[in-house]
Amino acid sequence: MPKSREWHLVARPRGWPVPEDFALVETEVPEPGPGQILVRNLHLSVDPYMRGRMNEAKSYAPPYELNQPMHGGAVGRVVASRAEDFAVGDHVLHGLAWREYALVDAARAIPVDPDQAPLTAYLGALGMTGFTAYAGLLRIAEFAPGEVVFVSGAAGAVGGQAGQIARLKGASRVIGSAGSAEKVQTLVEEYGFDAAFNYKDGPVAEQLRAAAPDGIDVYFDNVGGEHLEAAVGAMRVHGRAALCGAIAQYNATGPVSGPRNLGLMVGRRLTLRGFLVTDHEDLRPEFVREAAGWLRDGRLRYRETVVEGIENNLEAFLGVLRGDNTGKMIVSLPAE
């Protein structure tokens, strides 16, 4: 059997992760046991939520274990199988990324069809990030046609989909924030946002006010901090926010400042609601059906930032925290 390389967490990061917190380790590739498949990973997902799993603090997902391979979404090809439902050559989605080969319990593998969509789409537009955007906007924020929607981190994998879904579902106006002029251009010219701004160009509240002078009804939050405070200030009566992430705070080493204007929630009857997409699996068939249709007819667009090679997996992850990516960050591996 060939060797496999995998990334281990060897120290808990304090603040921004550094290369010394990780190690690329070579291991033996195991043979599958009964009910297992061996997968040669082809595409790996790196996502902001992974930063939280590097901490020891208790959270909604267990922390990564030290000196053990980390986890994340991956798609790959079955190269050995002792499971009835999978044959060599099948392609599957599973949760054991950060490695070249994965020994996967068949019950935790989902078959995917590369003839229906590119394999990378099952990590993004048709995967967790797309589903997060769909559930967050439609169920958590209870979006209704005709409403004004603001999305922070809108050039990321989740934000870009959330804004487009709002447009497809009949929003009267969709506004996004991003971290560069190029990303702002993508939001407006490619994704169909009505307006977008670079949050580095000035106070978020001022730029949001200019983009939505009559206020907003729905906020999809990927950033937290200043963005959340600005959104609360811009909300109309009965406004709702889906709190998906707070990437602005993930590497903080001390107390973080929250919105200072939460008193507005009473008079305006606002709702701020956090969510985990894993709580809404009942929506997945509806999401896949709608999203696949939008992708086929070109109404839903997505971008990917692709990094080649397992040796660059860590740098790709750090790039997500820096905001280097437009759309989904993917690490692609050779087939052999």
C-alpha cells in the first residue's frame, strides 16, 4: 500500500495560528475492514469554522485532538471497499479531509456523481456552504420576497450563495460587503448584487447607510463585530439576522466588543438568531433540488479558489482566515 500524508494539530493556537502549531505527517495506508472503504481524496475543504475546533474550549463540535489528523469535508474516489454499497471507482463525500487517503465507515460516506456536477461543487455550491446559505436565509432569517438583504463576507463561499439565493427568491435589493475592490466587482457584476462595498474603505455603518438608505429587513452575518452593529442600526421594524459566523473574532486573544446598540432591538422588535446547519437536515432535499436547477440553468454562480497539493493545505486554511479566497477555498490533490 502507498504512504499517506496527513496534517496533525500539535499545539493549540493562541491568536492567529502559526505553522509551528501543525505537522505534516507520513503514515501507512490501512486496509479497510468490514463496512469500510478506503478513499483517495481528490478535493479537500478548508473553512473558517475549523479555527474554533483548534481550541480546547467546549463548543458545538468537539475540538481537534492533538497529534491526530484533523477533519473536514472531502470528496474522493474509492480505491478499496469492504462495504456492499460502494465499489472501487465510486466517488464519495465524507468528513475526513486534511489527508491524502481516508479510511471511512461506509455509513458516513455519501455517494456523489461527477457527471451531474463538478466534484468540487459538492463541497461548496451543492455542499455544506451552499446549504448553510439556503437554510440560514430562508429558515433562520425567514426571508420574504420584496425584502432588502445585507450579507457580510459576501464574497466567501457562504455569503456569495446567500446573496444570490435572496435575489433568486425575490429580494427587492441585495447588498454585500467584501474586503477588496475586486471582490466588490464580482458581487455586482457576476453574482447580481444590487450594491456592494469594501469594508476597508471606511466605517461599515456609513457605507451600509449609503447602500441601503431606507434600511434593511434581513442580515446574513458571517463577520460579527462592526458589521453586526452596523446591521442592527440599519434594521427596519421586525428585522431579522441569521448569525452564521463571526470571522472577525476567531483569532482574538482577549475580550471582543459586541454590538453597542442592542437596545434598538426592543423598539424595532428585532430578532438575532444563531444557527448550525446540521440542525436543519430536513431541508437538504429541497435545497439540492433547487440549487441543482439554478446551477444547471446558470442562474446560480459560484467561484472557487483552488490550491494544489496536500503540502499547501495549511496555507490554504490560513488564507481563508485572511480573506484571500473568493468563493470556496479548495485544496486539490492528484488522483494518484
